[in-house]
Amino acid sequence: MRCRPRGDKSKRADSDEVSGPTCRLAVTPIILLKMSTGMPPEYQKIVDEIYTALEGLNAPPLLLGIVGSWGDTLTDEEVLAALRSWNAGVRKLS
């Protein structure tokens, strides 16, 4: 059984396609975010745990943003530079 292509209103009796509404995937934005990263799943789990640990320590939002962006919107080099700046006392993103 297959879903009808979007916009296909036909109801062919000889077809093995579903005749109801078009099928939709149950994909949440967080799943799409995780799927879009180039980071291997085991590395993403490590980033998630680091983020959770920092949250538990009441880390500032900027530091959480740096870690949370690792492998998503920031490259390894950008994260390293941002963390080095943070550790040097610079508390802003450039």
C-alpha cells in the first residue's frame, strides 16, 4: 500500500495506492534538526549530554548556544574558536 502523490485526486480501483488523504510523515522539527546535521549520531549524543550537563550547571545561554550549535550551524573550528574566546573572557560572538 502506498500513499497517493500530493495533489493526486484520482481514485483508481486497480491501484494499490491509498485512496484517502495524502500520507504525511510524523516528523517533528527536532527530528529534522538531528537529521540535517553532518555529525555522526554518536557524536550528536555526546553534544546532547554536554549541553544537558551545562544546563544542569546553570551555564549562561551564550555558552549553551555555542555547544548546542556544534555540528548544526557551527563547524568544529568555529565552536573551538568560540570556546577559546569564552575561556579567554570574551563573552560575545563575533
